[in-house]
Amino acid sequence: MTPILQHLVEITGHRDQDRLEVSVVSAMRHLVNIRRVRKLELVNTAEGRLIRPVLLLDAGQPVITDRRSPALNDLEPFSNFPELDQAIEQRLNSAERREDGSYTLWLPVRLQDKVVSVLELCNDVPYNPQALDVVYGIAEVYRNYQSLLDYSERDALTGLLNRKTFDEQFSRYSQLEVQSRGTEMPANATEPEQHWLGVVDIDHFKQVNDRFGHLYGDEVLILVTNLLRTSFRTHDRIFRFGGEEFVVLLRSVTLEDAHRIFNRFRTNIEQHVFPQVGRVTVTVGFTSTAGGSSVEVLGHSDQALYYGKENGRNQVQHYETLVASGKLESSNLANNDVELF
């Protein structure tokens, strides 16, 4: 089997986004010379379109998946990419920039006729025609396969991961948590980092639909989705469970930081002006993912959420804190003990 065919078999053998990207980068790295590869995620905000970069290859070496996620504030203005902007506007499949000692090639990735991300390839010199053919071919395979994955795994309205992908993602987070146990805490750390699951519910969403209609309700869902994407990191996972409920898997932060991150998202929603609708708020319940099944962890977050709903809404509640303070009773939920949403 030729090297190209071997790489194509590997690329199309994954159903996981991270592994798919690693396979694509690996194929390009072995078949053509590339110095750096980034995945650029397009994020729409009230201030305009922003770029969230995710480093995949640096100095010719793949970047370890666990360490390639950018900081929360590591967003770049779309105005830094005029060539890419023009290519997207003209519906082109590539854009390039040539500077002294640097060559950049951008390959937009579309989902349902909308650009959702871009592969950015950087090299010291432009590619020759043969190398470009290889790059374009691999990129086209990636685009097509990515579209198939997104069609089956993402919510049609928001583009977020859908409910049926949750169990697999939760299982992966649980494995990472088991692997991280026993590792030493950094010298300056005051508490351990954990993974967290948060359930987000839009307050009084039925009133939005009843008063303004489902079109404005859908717009609220899309705008909340945009704020979710800008409030969390690339390696956090965000799901739409249906209706106005969302689930966030927040990875490797302390309890204090988890409170801060969820509250920052809540504040971002509260301060955002929703067209026609005006003010919208959310309530969040969250818990540690350690030591429980997906049903148990979801159930605990759900209990914290409904405590917040019953005590004023527009707040973030932590399950373990509520139990420790006596405001909730600890529960060990089996599969048939909880009705989710």
C-alpha cells in the first residue's frame, strides 16, 4: 500500500475529532515539509468575528493534544487575516500569504455551507505544485470526513456536540482523571485540579418562545452558543442536550477556577443584549466528575441546577458545597433514579 493510501486509511478510521486532526497533520507532515500547523476556530461575538488558534504542529513536531489548547483569552481579531477573509467571502478553498522567509496557506473547512474552522499551514518557502496537490487532496478528504462526523455528532441548530456523543466524551474525561491521580500538585497549588460537569439552563426560556416566537427563541439559543464558545477553552466540551439545556465538561481546573469560569459565563450572558428579547439569564449547576457514572454526575449537577432555579435563578451552584452545607442531601443515583431534564 502506498504511503498516501496508508494515511487516508488512518484518517478515515477515526470517529474522534482530536485523533482525526492528529492523523491529518501526521499525513501532511510525512508527505510534505511543514513547519507549523494551527487549527483556527471562528468565533462570532458582539464585538465581531474572532479567531481562536489551536496549535497542532510546531517546529515540524506534533503538539501533544493535552497541551495544545489555548488560554481563555488567546483570541485574535479576524482583521489580522485579510487574505483569509477575502477567500471566505469569495468562497475559495484556499488563501495564501507570502512574506520574506515565511509562507502561510489557509484551508477553510465548511459545515453546512458555513466556514467553521480553518487549517493554517506555515512554511519557510512556498510549496511546489506537486506538494500543493498533496496538501489540497488531504485537506479535501479532511473536509469531507469532518462533514460526515459533524452531521452525525452535532446539533443542527447550534453546531454543538449532541446528546449521543456525551457518553463517549465523558468516558474519555474519566480515563484522563484516573490517569492523573497520584501525580504531584504544583508547588504553588493550593487545591487539586479536577474535571467538572456543568448543566446550563436558560431561565424562563418558555416565556421567550411564547412572547417573541420560536424564531427569536432560536436566535437566543445561537447567541448563547456563541457565548459558551468564547467563555470556555478549546479542550472543554460543550453539548446541547435539547431545548434550552446545555452541558459543559470543564477540564483540569481547581474548584475556585471552576466557580470563576462558570460565573464569568453567567455574567457574559447577563450583560449581553439579545435583539428584541433584551435581558436573558442562565442558571448553572456543576459537580466533580470523579468517581461517578455519567448518569450519577449528571444527576448531581441537575440537583444543583434546580436548587439554583428554586432560589432565585441567574446563579451558579456547586453540588458538593450544597451537600456539605446541608442544603442538599447526598444521593447515589442509579440509572433509573433520575429523570434528566
